[in-house]
Amino acid sequence: MAPESTASTEARNIYRGFIQFEERSAALYLELSVRFFDNAEVSWFWVEMAMEEKQHAGMLQHCSEAGVFACELPGKDQIQRLNALFRKLEARLEDPALTLDDAFEMAIALESSEINDVYSRLTAPIEGPPHIMQKKIELSVANHFERLDDAARKFHVSSLVQAHIAGLLSHSRVE
């Protein structure tokens, strides 16, 4: 077996880093599910969001293991910005007075960050059987905003937060 090229090694390392970002996203949502355990429906919503992030990590893992890499990889600046975002969100989780509106604002910050654009680019080269392509579509960014929008209404988060989500949802549909 031939040794892996430097470019492939670099790509694989970047994919590993983004797998970790998706795992951190899942951990954040799981922590929110624990914070709101007194409301089973709210708690379960956050568990479902965490499961989607785990699936994102799985799609990136599939790309890495199959050697299916995007031509344009994220740069160090993007990676540093995302690290800073995660540190900020993880610190916010420490607030004992975290409200449901705060939790949705955290989800908005995460889902509207460049992580989803990068994820879309990194998984763009995926081709395969219909079940793989269907999963790729199901995990789209627009679907995340739709889920946030539905949940924000269902759980009666503030109208300000609902408007923020609605704006992001309409923007994601235009793209």
C-alpha cells in the first residue's frame, strides 16, 4: 500500500477536526437536554438535535475513511473562529440561570455559524447509493432551521427569538 500523500494527510486531519466540532455540537445539545429535563418534550428536542450533529460527524467520518475530500478545505482562520465560538457557547452553558430563550439563542449562534457552510462543502463530494444521498439531504442546513423554527413556536420561546429564527430560515431557503 502506497503511503498517504501530504495533501491527503492534511485533508484527513481537517476532517478529523470538523468531526470533533460536530461532536462538540452534539455535546452542547445533550447538555441542553439535561438542563431542561423537567420538560420532557423540550429535553427530547435537544436530544434529537444532538443526534443530528452525531450524524454530521458520521458523514464526515465516512468522507475521511473513503478518502472523499473537498477540493477547497477550510483555513486556519475559520477553524480558529469556530474554536472561539465553541468556547463561548460552552462557557454559556455554565450559567445556572440559562433560560429556554438563551438555549435557542445558543442554537441559533451555532447553526448560523460557518460550521454548516463548511460541513456542506466538506460533504459535497459524497456520491453513492440512494440511502447515502437521502441522508445527506436530510442533514441539510435548512432542515436545522426548520426544526428550530417549529420547536420555538411549540415551546413558546420569545417572539424576538422566533423572528431571528424565521429570518435565518428564509435566508437558508433562498440559498
